[in-house]
Amino acid sequence: MMSDNQNILVLVSAGHHPLSGRPRRAERDAKALEMALVQSESAMVVFAGDAQSPAIREYLGMGVSKVNVLKQPAGADTSAALSDFVASQKPQLVFCGARAEHGESSGMVPYLVADGLGATVVPEVVDVIEKTDSHVEVLQALAGGQRRKLRVELPAVLVASASAPPARQSAFTKARNGLVNVLEVEVKMDLEQQGWEWQPAKKRPKRTKTVAAKASSRDRFKAATAAPASSGGKVMMNPSPQEAAEAILCLLKEKGLV
């Protein structure tokens, strides 16, 4: 029988604070690690990149005794290193975030890892309800605050949802005492990315309603400033405070307000 740390593997990455830009643990990856730690305190944690990244210590501060770092230089294809390593370990469950908080952020890593492992990908996972030797039962977040229970055969790659429970705080003492285990692995440079030109993303302008050329200035101003009519709402009959709060939070995130 496999040990717990071989059964469950967590992929983490260096986050990027949206305001200060400083390195930190990635929010979705931290939520994925939180779900994994509920299942097993000895889950294997894997980070691909710079072994000196401050984010590694933040993950150790969550109570992980060791983080395995696949040493990768700048410009390397970390997804290839992660896929090869996960395939060699053959875990039953892999937890991860949806995409990186900076850089390419393609969201392809969970699918590339699953392809190498021959596993099923389950996006938007909120919670793990039950795990057996053959399958896992999870709760998946849907649009409008809805939830769906899924039963998936193992192995599986579970992608943490933004609606997943928040990760525990990182403790300084645990972060300081944890072990960073650096592994020398094959480096595959991302040759295609080297030819790209990077620039900050720009917020797209809001599309305004079309008005007739002979319309009055009042009508043109109203078309440019009036809020669009709401549609696609959901009626909730006597929801619990928890369900109502989750629905409101999901709506605010859809509108880009939080």
C-alpha cells in the first residue's frame, strides 16, 4: 500500500500580490494545499522554479514539513518538469490551483499533468467529501452559487475553486523550521516564449449602446452612462445565511467588484 505522502500530491507556485507586486503564496494554490492537508498532513508538496522564492516559506508556514523544489531557471518550461515529476510519483490525487498569478498564466498545467498521469481533471473543486482506494467524491462550484456533487475514479487532478474555504495563516516558526528539498531535474527551455513581447494588460473599454445619429445629446449621454438591464438572475427561496452570502459573493466576483 502507498503511503499518504505518495497518495496525495500538491502543486504550488509563487504568487504575485496584485497591488504591491511582491512575491507571495498563490491564493488558489494555498486553498488547494488547505484541502489536501485536511485529507493528509503528510501530503507531498511540489514547487517548480526558483528555490529562493519567498513563497516557499509561506507554504511551509501552513504546517508542511517539507516542500520539494524542482529547480528551474528563468525561461524554463516548468509545466514539463511538473508533468514528468508527477508521472514518476504516480499519486492518486493531485491538488493545484487553476493558473499562475503572473507570467503566461495559460491554465494548462493541471491538464498537462493529468495527461501525463492518465488522470481526470475536476475544475472548481470546493471540498473533498470522501476518498476511497478507487474513487473520490468532491463538491464542485457552479455558476450562481450552486454546488454539484461528483464521484470521480482515481487518479484525479482536483483544481481548487475561488469559492473553496480560505487557507490557514502561515506561521513564522513553522515557515522558518520547514525543509526546502531542492531536486535537480531536467530543464526544458520554453523556446517559443523567448520570442514573445510582454506588456501590461489593459482594461477593455465598456461597450455602450448604439443610438441614432440624430438622437439628442440627452439620449447619447444616457446610452453611455446607464447601467444595462439585469438578466440571468436567480431566485432563492428561504436560503440559509451561508448560501445567501456565497451567492452574493459569487455575483460580486462575476461583476468584477471583488
